[in-house]
Amino acid sequence: MKKFVITINRDFGSLGRQEAAKKLNLPVSVISEEEEKKASGFFGMLFPLGRDTAEHQKAVFNAQADFIRKAAAKESCIIVGRCADYLLQDEPDAMHVYIYAPYADRLANCVGPLHMDKAVAKKMIAGVDKARSAYHRYWAGYEANDPDHVHIIINSALLEVEGTAQALAAVARVRFSDPSDEKG
């Protein structure tokens, strides 16, 4: 396969974060791990760039954007969130994915695999979805699940996490296969 980039945006609780990376044997690029640790929990997800001044948030976004562009230029990778779809919209070897699941399935995922209290899970789904949507709209100017900007929108409840990852990996293999690698 030739070098490629997959960007993934997702609904909270759709479990759309890392399984595709495992199937493609690629690392998921983690943007600013220290920031994630510092702002962990509910409030960290509501304010992905912190609650500092607009100037500071812009500086953080620009640093993340620089990291994303460098990672995409360097090697094949999967980048989750952080408006990577927007930042790499002109990248010819990119595939932009949005993973969603119906509310009932997301709630079950939060209570089951994520071990959350049902009331907390409901708050998290509403709050994190709202924050992610606002973040993406603010920086990109469109919704993360806008079909005009996404190549694949997939319901993770249909095939569950493993099947969704296998489906996305299969699509990536077809999309990014190098014709010179084929024997014929």
C-alpha cells in the first residue's frame, strides 16, 4: 500500500477510536497527550483546548494543526478528531471517516464497555457531542458528519466494533492499494 492518512471523527460512545488502527497495523496519532491528561474527564472533553483565552486556544489549535500536517506528510497514520479531516481536506491520499451509532447503542456502550453510571453516561453523551460539534464547527466551519466533507459514514452498531474496524480496513486496502504492487 502507498502512504495514506485516515481521519476519524465520531459520536461519543460509538467506540470509534482505535480498532481500525489495529486492523491496519498502524499507530493512532495521539495529539497532545499531556493536554488530554491535564484536561481529562467530563470537563476536559467539553473544552478540548482548555478554558484559556481565545488567543491561547488558537495557539494550541495551530500547534495541533502543525503536528497533524507533519504526521500526515511523514508516514501512513490514523488521526482521531482535532479537525484533521478539515486540515487534510486537500490531501489526495486521505480518507475521512465519521463513526456514529444510534443513541441507545451509545448509551449501552457507555454503561457496558466504558463502565459508566447510566446518568453520567447520558450527561457525557449530550455534553461531549455538543462540545465536539461546536469545536468542529468553530475551526472547520462545518459539522464533522457533513457528507460533503466525509468519505465514509458508518454505523458502528451495525457491525459492532470489530466488524466496523474490519470494514474500514478493507475499504482502506482497496482505496490505497498501489497498482504497482499487484502481480499480473
